[in-house]
Amino acid sequence: MLIGVPNEIKVREYRVGLTPATVRELAERGHKVIVQSGAGQGVGLTDALYEAAGASIVATAQEVFAQAQMIVKVKEPQSDERKLLRPDQVLFTYLHLAPDPAQTRDLVDSGAVCIAYETVTSESGGLPLLAPMSEVAGRMSIQAGAYFLEKAHGGLGVLLGGVPGVDPAKVVVIGGGVVGTHAVHIAIGMAAEVWVIDRNVDALRALWRQFGRPLNTVFSTRAAIEQHCESADLVIGGVLVPGAAAPKLVTAEIVRRMKPGSVIVDVAIDQGGCCETSRPTTHDEPTYVVDGVIHYCVTNMPGAVPRTSTFALNNATLPFVIALADKGYRKALLDDRHLRNGLNVHHGRVTNRAVATALGYPFVDPREALEA
């Protein structure tokens, strides 16, 4: 198979879909890889390293899209990239379609085969291709929150861990999944007062076992979210419903009652955000203020640490890229129900139920689509 890796063109996105080590694995299996010149520059991976691994370097994204049978990216294709997709071409990347009708429409119109990292599943019920970036984003959320709590950056002027004789900041993490677990890990390490809210009692038990008494666990109710967000210095939104738009758990009324200078970091923003007042931001302009509350809603948080993120992502995606390349997309998807769960759009039809429900498309079962 001919696999193409274009430059990422989203604002301040420096990650790259394949590393030289991944390219070498594919090349040694007989596949051809073309990489747009400079695709790995943002993470210190030169064109020479890719060539040494067996890739061919091309000058433009147009060449990559025109030649490749499968495109491997990191972030969702931007408008200009979507125009380059061809019928039956495979796109393997993060998509986050539920809150993005324009992208969904373009992918449906393209006739391409669009497989989303974030809805590929595992035997354990997890999301193995979303997990590494959720780990990064969860850890970063506390860094970002601590930074914007500083007075010089518009915040309340609170040190996350406090000092002897002065209370630490109260950090409330909504969602005890991968994002929440890693946010808790860093927040406790910084000696904050940490509360995690989740509706899954088993998840709360697991967090209690992992972190012990320094962590406060709360079952999720409207009253609990109101009580703890309104008294928080930092709120982390880490709620995920796979493939679907995130539920709006933090209402605009709650935001109005939060402390002026407090901070919300909505990691769920890729799926629309779990706060009513959240809207997507970029690394160029990461924050805005609503009712005195700083909102950090960057849609590609892990892009700020692209080298760590690129290698972590490639560790997870490599087996799936190999399967798609070795078998062809149709057989690979039919053979592996977990990879098949990643199929969101196939030849103009929406094959992910959550996306179809969110955006009003007819749902087509992915197996039926592949066998048609």
C-alpha cells in the first residue's frame, strides 16, 4: 500500500502522523510511504531521517493526497485538506465529528473511507488510540490551570499547592476516566485539594485505591456539580461519551456563580465541551473570559508538547496502520471489530451511531457498509 503523511496545518499543530521508526516498520513489510517535506520538523524529525527509514519526500500536500491510498494524520482534516480527498481513499486520524457538521458533510461528500482514532475500541472496553492523547491532555490541564490561576495571567492569584498556613487551591475534576486520572495524578503531586466527580462508582473506587485519602471522590449529581464547581479555583472538564457530543454538565448559571478569576480547562472541547460556555480556542489565543471565569478550551492541547505526543500516539497507532496496510482496509475492518468501530464515514454514509444521531444522518451499520 502507498501511505501518505502530510504536514499538519491546524494552528500550532506540530505533531506528525508517522515517525521514522514507524515508517521503517511499514517499509520493511513492503509498503511505500511518502512524507511531505517538513512534516516532522516540529518534533525534531528531519526529512533525512524519514528518507533513511525508507520514505520518499514530496514537496506538497497535494502530492501526498493525490498519490496515497491511505492518509495518516493526527488532527481532523481542515477545509483545504478535505477538498483533496478521493473516493475510496482511506483517512486514518482523529476526526471528532459529532460537534462538527461541516467536516462531516465534507467527508460524506468526498466518498472517502474515514476511520477515527477516537472511536477505535479494545477488548477491555477502552479507547486505545484516544488514551495516549488523553493522558497528555489530562496532565497538561493542571499545568495550564495553574498558569492561568496566576494573577499576571488573569487568574485569582492562587498557588495550586498553597504554603504552610495557607489553603491550597481546590481542583475539581469532572470525569474519572483517562483524562481525569492523569489530571488527578498531577494535581495531587502539586499538593492541591483535589475532588473528582463521576457517575461510575467503580471508577471512583479505582481512583480511591490508586490515590488514597488525598483524593476526594463524589458521585455525580447536578447538586454535586453545582456545589463543587462554585467553590472551585480550577475545574477540569474530562467527560467523554465515545463518538458523541459531550454532555453540558457545567451550566452557564454555574459559571456565573463561580469565583471571579477561577479557571475552567475543558479538555472535552474536541467533542463540543462539557461546559455550556465553552467554545474552541487555539494555542495562539487559548483563553477567554465569561462572567469573570477564565476558559481554556484549546482543541489540540497535546500539540503543545508535540514530541512527547507524537511518539505516544505512534506507539498506539502502529499495529492498526500495519493491519490496514497489510490486509487492505476492507479486510482489516471486517477482521477486527475494534478497528471497525473506528469507521465513521464510508463511501458517503455515516457508520458511527453517535455521529449519525448527533448530526441527523441515517446510520448504516459498518459491517453492512463494508459487505455491500
